[in-house]
Amino acid sequence: MFSLSEMAPLNQHQNSCKLLKPWWEVFMDYLVVLMLVTSVLACTVQLSRDKVVCIPLDPLVTENCSNHNVSPSLDVARTPASKSIPQDIGPNLLSEARGRRTHLVYQQYIYISQVCYHVALPLSSRFFPYMVLLQSLLLVASGSFWLHFPHTSSRIEQFLSILAKCCESPWTSQSLSHAARQESIHELVKGGRRPLQPPPSSGSSSPPETQTQRSSIDSGTDSPVLKRSDCAPSAPPPSPSPSTLSCNSTMSSITVGSEVHFPSSKPSVTVDSPRHIMCLDKSDGEQARALFERVRKFRSHCESSAVIYKVYLAQTIFKLFMVTLIISYTIPLLASLSFNHICHPAERALVGYDTFECIHVLSSLLHKLLVAYLTLLGLYGLLHFYTLAWIFQSCLRQYSFHSLKELWSLRDVPDLTNDLAFLIHMLDQYDPLLAQRLSVFLSPVSESRLLEESLERLWGEEKLKAMTTVEADGCTRLQLVALPRLPPALFTLGQLRVLKLELITNARFTAQTANMTSLRELHLYHCVAAVDPSALAVLQERLEVLHITFTQASEIPSWVLSLRSLHELHLSGRLSSEGGVGRSWALGSLRQLRHLRVLVIRGMLQRIPGELNEVAGSLVTLKINNEGTRLLVLTGLKRMVDLTELQLQDCQLERLPSALLALTSLRTLDLQHNKLRTLEELLSLAHLWRLSSLKLAYNRVVALPASVAVLRGLELLDLSNNQLQSLPPALFTLRRLRKLLLAGNLLEELPSDVKVLQLLTELDLSGNRLESLPSGLFLSCLELRVLNVAHNSLGSLPSGIAALNQLCRLDLRGNSLEELPVELGCCLGLCGGGLLVENWLFLSLPPNVRDFLSHSHTTSGRCSEDRSRPDSDFFPYFPPAQWCFSSALESQI
């Protein structure tokens, strides 16, 4: 036995499947039921009443009857029958037997009837009801096979589930009401205001009425269903239906205005009213967004094949074949259903007769039931012919929402194919309105309106202002991560200067970008942004800095190349190795960037893009981080004679590029993270008399040549993390040198000539093998502010360190010091945490010196665990509160 709870899902599934049955399928189901009832009736009657009645035939009588001679005995037998029978004969009087005597007893009659039932009665008369019952059961089973086939039932159940959710969703009613309202407004504007304004397809020169109408249509959030217009008292009461209500309210407003040729403000109440948002609940909005995603996945799954269509076509052909076959062998059976039958049982020894005349009691009833069955079967077959004609005449594997595309605001509903198209065709035969409700979740415009409404509710102006950060210089920054699109409230932030967008799938800058008057810097991190023409004009005028991070070069928006006011452009991603930066960077495409001064490229280039020469006149800074890819061709640098800063990091360079000879205005050269082994080409840089900064850290330089002396204007030299074992005397001829960074080398001795560098303010010798420091360093380099000798083998520190009055940072960690000189107390700049040393070594100082430094030593000691080199322009130290990352995604990691 099944419980009611177990039977409920089956009943529910059957009720939901009726939505996919057209009228002929329902009619065929009724016909099959009638055929099944007919067969059951025939079987019941045959099981309870089916029999034959047989009477023996005398051969002599039969022969005499054929010769028209009647025997005397027959006359004797018939004589009483010809006379009138008295009506008042009493019951006690024995009447004389009439008829022909057969001399058979009752048991013999029963025996002969049973024998003749199997001998004389044809098979069609005996088994017709059972055969009809089996045929009806077969038709019943094949009637809904396409709904229960394993490969189709899962798709059908999922489709019906999605359809039920679409019909129940509040977003469906809101979208259809909005579509009907916008269609009525569009028709009224198109018909009544055409003489006063250009067509709706015109650009920004359209009148205010058209612009307001277009903005409301794009937003899709205003609804006159929830508001009462000013002319409501003069209009008739609306219908309870949402669509009727929308149309009635709109028509009443336009009618009042049309009488005076739209002079008053009443018509504009409906068309030009401010936005009234019919907000969904948070749960309803989330369910609607989930339903959009579910419909999208189901569509991609169903449109990949046409299993349901093929099964339904095969089922129809099979049933039509069965009907044809049944009719072909059933019609001849009508002649075999006769009332009289002649039986020759060959049982003369038992009954004394050879021939019997039998009658079939149910022959006439079976004949009528067979005629009724064939009639129903014929109608059933005609319906299948109609079904096949409908299948082949209608393109059931393609579906287009023609009726919806006539609506001005639902023209974006896509065409469907394969199984999903077939299901919609079947659904249309039941109720076309159901397909219209499903189309709401197939429309990209409807999904956009839902996202806009959700963003307006969740990302209002107050929340965006709360997320905005203000830097020390007064610059306001806002970072938005992983949103489906830009919140409309974003364009109301007029004080925003820096906007960072990360992982936003559908970012679009609309005409409202003009309200962001302070926007100067834009970051796009894996965010393909679209820009409307009116917004592009604003960005071309105001945007100065642009950062783009992408995966492929094709993701770079084309509008980037038209930002004529752009000063800095940062590109990070995989760049094409052929034809410049990427496919979108064709020859001549950079000519509009007339004010570009800084270009930063982080990608994998094999040559300097030739298109960069188009901005060579304005380009001042070029930074390329090639991420380990070998930069083969650098001839493109020769035309960039105005470059003042060049950075070629991680480009696998083994020698100094010869193209540097043409860069006479160069001030900063950064070749860090390469594979430079020799610096013999430094001599060729002698004419770069403006070069003041040379960064060669993280290379493989073994020796510094004497030709370094030609760089007399050098103020910063960074040779950190190389393989230097000694320093040439020519290095100390660079009298203008202020920062010398030699960390991470193999130096065992610091020459005493270092005292010549009297302008030196920062010296980094950490990570070497130094055992002592020259005393001249402390007596001559009085401008020294930062000294880092950590992780060496120093045994002592000269007492002359007291002469360094400007020293504010001294790192002595990781050495072999046993005590610290008392003269450290004379370095006033070390007060406040400038001394980085182990705690036990700090305790070796006299108490008065410790007291001089102790008020901040705890803090500096804590920081010493996290820092390995002093604060400088190239290796700055940031406290944890000021740490920042290039993206919010990296910060989460």
C-alpha cells in the first residue's frame, strides 16, 4: 500500500505535465480511455455471458426440407401447433409436447455447446475483447512515453520546476507590468508627439520628454502601479489587473493632456515623473537572481541537443503505425462476427447427431462494440495525422518570441533552439501567457533591471560614501570588488578622485559620469568596462591616470586609446608578442594620446612596440616588467630621446642595451632583476651626463669596472644582491654620490677611500662579509643618515661614530659584536628607535646611555624582528597599519 504522502508527488507531476499537452494530446488521452472502457466492457461481458446455444440437425429432415416434401410424422407433429391453444388449460393437465424430438438430455446440450464454442466459433469472436484490451493498454503506455522516458523526463521536470518558479516570482509580474506600461508610453509618444520631436532613435539632441522616457526605460524601476498620478480623480477607476491598471492610468493622463495639446504638467506626470522604484524584498531579489542563473544553465543544457523532440516524433510515428496496423487487421474481423454457426463436432457416438446449428449470444453486442472501437481508433489516427502535419509544418526546433518582440521594451528576448524551443512550442498550445512569463527570465534587459534595482538597494549613496577613504593629501578613493555592475549611486559622488573597479562583470559608464567632476584616476582590475559616447567625452576631458589589469590583450577597451588628456597609463597582463602591445594596438592607434607622459607595461614582450614611437614626443617615463620573458629587440628605444626614466625589469638582459646611447635626457636607469654579468658597456654611457640614478640590483655582476667613473653625475647607485667581491677605486671618484646600496654581495673589505664620498647620506652594506669598518667613514662622511651593516662579521665598532651627528638609523644586527661603544650616546638622531640591535647587546651599554635610548628601544626592538634593511627611497618600511595591496583579491589571499 502507498501512503498519501507518497502518492502526492506522482499526482503533482501528472498535473504539471498537462501544461505540455496540447489539445489533441488531451483529446487522444480521452479517446484512449474510451477505447480502454470499451475493451473492459467487452471483456466483462464475455467473461460473464459468453456462450453458444446449439440444436442438432436431422440429416433426413434437412434433405426432405430441401426437396419441399414434408413427412407424415412431421405433419402429425405440426398439426397441434397449427391449432389454437386454449388459454384456460389448468396446471394439472399435461400438455402434449410440441416440436421435433431430439432424444438429448440437458447434459448433452451443455457438452455440445462447449465443444461447438471452440470448434465452430472463430477466434475473433472468442478473443476480440482481450485483443482490444491489449491494444488499448499499448496505446495508453505509448501515449505519454515522451514524458517518462529517462533521457527526457529529467529535462521536463526541471523545465516545469523553473516554469513554476517563474510564474510565482514577484519579479515576473513587475517586469510584465513595466513592459506593458513602457509599450503604451512608447506608442503614445510615437503617435501623438511625432510632429513635436524627432524619432526616438535620435541621439543626445532629443527633447527632454524623450530623454526622460529613455532613462526610465533603461532603469526599469519606476512603476505607476504603485503611485497615484495628479489626474487620478478625473480618470475612471482602474481594473484590478496590473496590465490593465497600467494602461488605464496612462491613457487617462494622456487624454487629459491631449485636449490642450500638452500644455500643462499633467501629461508629464506619467511620462516624465521621477523614478519610483518598486523594490523587491531581499529574499525575492536573491531568488530572482538565482532563477536567472538557473534558466541560463538550463537553456545551455537543453539547446545542446534535441532529445525530447526526437522522442516525441518517434512516439507519434509509432502510434500512427500501430493505429494503421490495428485497423488493417480489425476491419476484416467484422465479417466473422455472425449470429449463426454450423457445428460438426464429430461426436455422433455420444449424441447421435453429426451437425448442429449454433447461435452466438454476444455476436451482435460484440459487433457493435467493434464498430465503436474502430470509430474511436479512426479518430485517434486522424489526430496523429494532424500531429505529424503540425510537426513538419512548424519548425519546432526553433522558437522566436514574435509577440513579445513587438513590445518595445522586450525586443531583446533571444531566440531558442532544440529542446527548449520544442518545450516552449508545446507550452504555447496550452497557454501562451506561460511562455511570456518565462521570457522575463530569458531577457538580458530584465536581468539588467533586476541587478540595477538590487544595486540601488544594497549600494546606496550613503554606503558608498562610508566606503570612501581619504588620503593624507585629501585624495578620496573608492574600491568596488566583485559586483555585477556599477551601482547607479556611484555617479553621484562628485568628490571622488580615484576609483578602483575589480572583477566587475558588466561595468558601464553612462552619461551620469558627468556628475563625477573630481574623477582623475581609474583602476580596472580584470574588469571590461563599456563607455557610452556621452561618458567618453567626459573621460577624455578629465581622466589623467588609468590602470588596467587584464588576462588577454583583447580585453583592453578600445576607448582607452582615445583618452587625449591621459597622462599615465599602466597595463598589466599577457600582451601579444607580435605587432606591438596587442591586436587592438594597431599602427597609429596611439596618436590620440598626445599628453601621455608615463607608460607602465607589465607583460611578456619580445620587443619594444614600435607604436610607442608615436608618443615619443610626450613620453617621459617608460617602465617595462617583462615577467621573465626575454626582451630581444630594443631598437624602438632609440627614438624616445625625451625619456628621463627607463625601467627594464625582469627582461633577461645579459648586457647593457646599446639603444641606451640615444637617450641623452635619461636621469634614471633601472635594470634590476636581469642577468647582467658584466658592466663593460658603462663607458658608452659617458655622454649621459644627466644620469643621476642607476639601479642594477638582483643581477649577476661579478666585478665593477673602472669605467664607472665616467658617470660623474651619479647620485644613487644600487648594486644590491650581486656577486661583487671588491670595489674599484674608480667608484670613489663619484663625488656626487648620495646613496650607495651594496647589500647582498661578497665584500670582505670596505676601502678607506669611501671617506671621499662626503655627500653620502645612505650606505647599505648588509649581507656581506665585512670584519671591520674604516675609521675615515665616520670622520669624513658627516652627512650620513642611514647606515646598515647588519649580517656581517664585525667584531667592533669604531669610537669615531660619535662624529655622525646626522645619523638617525643604525642597524647592527647579526654581527659578532661583544659590546657597543659608549659614543653611541652622542648620536642624537638615534634617539627614538634608530638603533637596531639585539637586546642582550643593548644591555652592554652604560645605564645612562641605555636610559637615553630606552624610552623607544622596546618599540624599535619589536620592529627589528620584521625589518632587514633601513628605511630608504627604494626599500621603504611601512607599519602594518599602512600595508596595502594592488587588489582586494590579493589582500584576501
